[in-house]
Amino acid sequence: MENRHLRVLVVDDSPDDAELPIKTLRDAGYRVKSQRVYNLTGMESMLQKEPWDIVLSEYSLLQFSAHMCLDLLRRKDLDTPVLVLTRSISDHDFAEIISAGARDVIRKNYSTRLIPAIERELDVVELKRQLKAAQDKVAEMEGQNSAIVSGTQEAVCYCHDGMHIKANQAYLSLFGYTGMDELETIPVLNLIQKKDQPEFKNYLKKAARNQAPENPLELGAICKDGKTRQLAARFSTVSLNNEDCIQITFDDISQRKATEDRLQFLTQRDPLTGLYNRHFFGTQLTRAWKAARDGNAPAALIYFNLVQLRGINSEYGYTVGDGILLKVAKTLREHLGENRLLARFGDEEITVLLEGNDAGNADALARELEDRIHGLSITAENKKVNCKAAVAVVPVDELLDSGQAAISRALELTAAQRKPAAPPPPPAPEARAEEPAAPTPPEPLSMEVVAPPAPEPEPQTELTVSSPTPVVPEPDNETVIAAALANDGFRLVYQPIVSLAGEADELFEVLVRMVGPNGELVPPRDFMPAAHKSGQIAEIDSWVAQRTIESLAATKNEGRKIIYFVNVSVASLRNKDLAPQIMEGLKSHGLDARQLVLEFSQNEIADAMDELTTFATAMKKIGCRLSIDNAGAVADILAKLPPESVHYLKFDGNVVKELMNSEDTEALESVIETARQHGIRTVATHIEDAESLADIWSRGFDYVQGHYFQQPETELTYEFSAGDEATLATDEVTSRPWSVS
């Protein structure tokens, strides 16, 4: 307290009595500034001049009193402590003045109590000041927190005893409510799907004990309109309006869960039939074998080999063969139901895994399924074509060395059924002198006479569905290309571009094929080099652009809104005819230009940036979008082109996979991040298998494309939003009935 400044207002009509407490304070080491007043006017004047630390008032004066002093301070909303100094006071007056707000009553002849009383009141004043500052700070922080919670994109609610007490706008919007008045009577648990309610209540209990798990709880939520969302909930204990409650923050993970479910489906399923694939079936077969080995549920394998499928593909084309595969898959799925594991184990092999009581009925079920397969047919070239199967049933038990041994055993059992029939004996000698008999027509495809399996075809980037060997023009044969241009000798084929986020938008890349002399479709690798060398590539681009716009118009008439990706060469940029052709074609058919995405290979445009910039500017005006293929470092290219003209970047999936295997991914990650910053969607191409798809998906690509989903086809048959089943609308196959979800 040494040298502490103290401002004291003394209310007393005796100067001598007023000086006594001031002297006592100075003797105690205080530096005192004091004023004496003895009436209401004087006190009001002093209160207006400056603040006072303490008021020392006589109980009763001729013109003033301690009661009037307290009343004045109360009216001015001042919390200055008042000590009453008097020579005598009755018990009644003592109680009355204390009730009125005086902090203490001290007799003037007991001055030793004065200093402790003043110091006590000064401490109380300081504590009140600190409390007020803390309360103001808390109010400020609560206001800031409320503003943050209200403005955040995360959905936040506060609940007490399971009931809503507050929620921000994002929360209301997420669940479809307009205001808190709708939620106040609804328990939070009512917004959670029943299957997730037990775990949700467990998290609430832990949060109430300040033991909420760090990992968010993923659950299904029910909106006001009855629709469900997949959410991730995080819990914490907070104080709101001096009441302990639980804060729950919800993140909408519906899109992520849909993507994960779609990826799981794609990595476990055969893209043509929708059945499980070989890898997934193998893991389940191994699991079943281990269970049987350990004395648990028995299991059995049914193995179907469609022994004639290769011959059908060779004679009628893959469209017919795939149609038969789809009918077989659909028939088996419908008969077996969803609880039995059915897979396309190979090109011509379909497998069934039976577990538990089903295993004992495997032989009877196999015979029944075999009869159903033999009864299937499909119409091709005005003929009914069917495909019989070699069937084997193998118990999956402890006698096998592994799950794979069951497959090996099934192959052995079906091998005898696949052997070709013995050739007929040569004619008798006397028969040779006679007129030769009319040739016997070939036997129809049947299980009894089966051709030996054809050798596996060499891997190729595209599947040719015609059996004749294509006659391909020489690379520099300008005459053949010119004839194709003059006689409409090209065809468009389409390959789907699939969203990894589960979007059902129909995106196709448009590719071109030349019609060969026997009607087969010749891949571009066999004529494009010659077209580039001769300069005919610009004419091919023009043909493709015209036919693509016509195809868009046809799909518009069908009520479909498809987006086409079309490759454009640098040669077409330089002759400056393509842009007017596209603009006029879109206008004449009344098409939305956003349905056309024009692709340019990054490897080719480095020396044609001026032409590309001019072309991109013209296309942006009408709404056409651009895509950069074979993307690498694109920041410089994007900086030169008109803003927001590039909407897609395409990456070769094989290159991406090699980068990931080498862990040299910094350049790739940089380009993908650049794309995100510019709002550009990314596409990984050349996806050939489930393993590649899983690797690509983990890198955050938006779309994928490749033969894993569908090879380029002449018809737009890919079903972007189909369910699990692949079905045929009719027995007559005119195009490849691909289906995948």
C-alpha cells in the first residue's frame, strides 16, 4: 500500500472531524487527495468533477445524510463504496444504513478500524473491476464464437439432455429446417438413422464426460423431407449461456461415401456383366476354404466354362458373345439371388460359391443351372445362337491345399468335357469310286462337339470385333484416305468418361475409325500417321466435327444431354476453317455449345500457342470448352489462354501409375493442385484394370476413362446411372449392351 494514491470524498460539516480520517490514511502511507462537502449540491459537484475511490460520510448532518449520499450514488449508477463515520449510532440506525448500501459503520473515536475497512473495500472494488472485465471478455468471445458458428459452412448444433438448444444456419439448411422454432421440440436422436442411434448415444455419453473420441462418427442422418445423408459427427463439451451442453459438428460426406461405394463396386465387379470379378471371388474362396479347414461351415464351388464362347466371338463378333454373357449372368443372378457369391472368373468362366447348407445341394443346383444356360439363345444374323457350358462341382474342404486348389480341380474336371470329338473314320475303299456325296452341313454349336480352345489373343489397346483380318492401308497411302474422305469412309466411335464422384452426367470421347475393305473398323494408329504426313488430318478433323455435331443433334432429339470430347489437331488450328464450321454447325442445330469439349495434346501445341489462343477466344465466346490432353506442367499454358477457357486436364493413366510406383509424384501433385485452383476437372485415361483404378482414385482425379469401363463403341450404350444388373432389352443384338454402375 506504500505511496498508493487515494481519492477520498468526505461528507461532514466539521472540518476537524473531516481531517481525522485523512490524517490516519496519510500516516498509513497513502498519498491522499481529498475534498469535503456537507450538502447535496456540493456532493453532486464533486461527483461530476472526477471519480472517487471511497466516500467517508457522517451518518446525519443538518442539510445532508448518509442515506442521501447513498441515494445520489445509486441514481448516478456509481459503485463507489461508502463508509459511515459517526460518533454514535443506534442499533436500528446501524441496521438500516447497512441495508441501504453502506459498506461499514466506524466510530470516529475507533480510527484503528478505518484503514482495514478501507483496504477491504478497495480490494472488493478491484475484484469487481476484474470480474466486470472478465465478463465483458467472455461476452465478447461468446459474440465472436456465435458469429463464427453462424457464419461457418460446417453444420453446428448445441444440445442439452439430447434436445436442441441452438443451431447455426448451416445446420438448419443441412437438415432442411427453416428456424430453431422447428427444432426446439425435436431430440437430436430423431435426426439419426436407427442403425446408427446406439453408437450416437454412446458418443453423447462420452462427450458429457469430456471423453468424446477424437475420430468422427460416420452415420446416416434423416432430413426433414425424409431423405438421408451420410454425415461425419464430431462432439465436444462447451458452456453456452452458463449451461453445460454438447456441441455437435456435422460434415456432409455423402459425395465421398458415394465415391467410395462406387470405387468399391468398380474394383470388385466385372464391368461387362456386373458380377464379382476374379480377384474378389478369389479372396472369398480362400476365406471359405479356411473356414471349412477349421471345421466351420462347409462350402462348394460350381464352375461353368462357356466352351463355345470363343467360337461365337470369332464367327459372329464380340457383340453377340457379350450379349450371351450378359444373358447368362442375368439368368444366374436371378436364380441364385443376392445371397450367393457369383463371379465372372475369366473370359469364358463363371463361378459360384455356396456356403453352409447350400453346399450340400451343389450338385443338384449345378445341373439345374446348366439346363438354364443351355436353354438361352440370342439372335444374330437371323439365327438363334446358344452357348453350352462345361460344369464342375468341387467341395471346398480340408482335403484341399488352398482355395485356389478348388479352381485347379474344377479345370481338370471340365477339361474332358472340352476335348474335341474324334474325327470320323475315312470312307470305305469302294465308296471312293462313287460320286462324292453332297457335303454334310456343319453341326450347330453344341456341347457334344466342341472346337479346341483358340489361342489367347495378343494384348492390344483396342478390341476388333470382326473375324476377318483387317486390310490396313499403308501409312503413306494418301489415296486410300482421300477415298475414305470422299466416300464417307470413316465412322465415329464413343468411349465413356466416368465420374468418380458418382455423377450421372453422360460424357463421351469421340474417336474416329476408317472403314476397311471388308467393312472392319481400322484403328487410327494405322492411318493417322499418313494423314498427318500428307496434311489430310485437317480434313479428317472437319469430318469428325461435322458428324459429332450431327450426333449431338440426334441425342438432343432423344432428350439426352451428352457432352462430347473431340480431338483437334494443330493443323486444323492453322487453316482457320474449323472454328467457323463449329460455330455455324452448333447454331444451325440449336445446340448448347457447352456440350462440346475440344481436346488439344499438350505435346503438340507448344509451337502453336498464338493460333490456339485465337481459337480458344472464339470458342469461349460461344461457350465451347477446352481440354488439354497428355497434361504436364500447365501453368504457363493456362496463363496464355483466355481465363476459364480450359475446363478439363487429361492425364495418361499409365504414366500416372509409373510415377506413383517410382514415388516421383511431386510434378503430378503440382499439376493437379494447379487444376483445382483454376476450377479445372481432371481425367485419368487408359484405365485397364481395377488395380489401376484404385491407384488413380487415391490421387483425387474427378473422372476416369479406359477399356476397364468400355472399349470405344459405335453406339452410345454405356449406362452411367445403371444399377447392379446388366440386362438385355431384346434377344436381337444390334450393338454391344455394356452396363456398369
